[in-house]
Amino acid sequence: METQIGELYEQLGNLKNDLGELIEENHRLTIENKHLRTYLNRDHVQEEKKTTKKKREATVPGEGFDNLARIYKEGFHICHMQFGSPRTDEDCLFCLELFD
Ligand SMILES: [Zn+2]
């Protein structure tokens, strides 16, 4: 009986330690979570700003685009894959994607 009580007491002590560690970890994770949310929100806002800017640029076809179209018609790739290299007679799907 006395031994059992001793063991139980020891277990109780261990549980208290575990609980303390869990509370600390929980606290740490809560703070980390908060930081990450702030970070994500800020990132999200910046991403939205970028997209609206891109949209605005896309609605105004620039001189650069005309130049690319001309280069393509002259028979060269304007896609990232093979930019500047001569095209074969067939159209390049990657290049055509840029015209959309
Ligand atoms: Zn191409």
C-alpha cells in the first residue's frame, strides 16, 4: 500500500511536469501562430496589390508587346523556353500563350 502510494505520488509529480511543459508549448505555439497569421495577412495584401497592378498593365498593350509580336512573325521564339532562337515553320505553343 505504502509503495503504491509512493509510486502514485511519483506519477503525479511526472504528470505535473508534463502538464507544465504542455502549457509552455501551447503558449509558444499560440504566439508563433499569431506571428504567422500576421505574416500571411501582410503577404496576402501585397499579393493583391501586385495583381491589380498586373491587371492594369495587361489592359494597356505596350510597345514591348508589339516588338515581341514582330519578332515572332519574323520567325523567332519569344517564349521563355527558347527566347531568341529561330522557330521552325510550326507555331510554338509557348510563344502563342503570350499572345492570349
Ligand atoms: Zn517559343
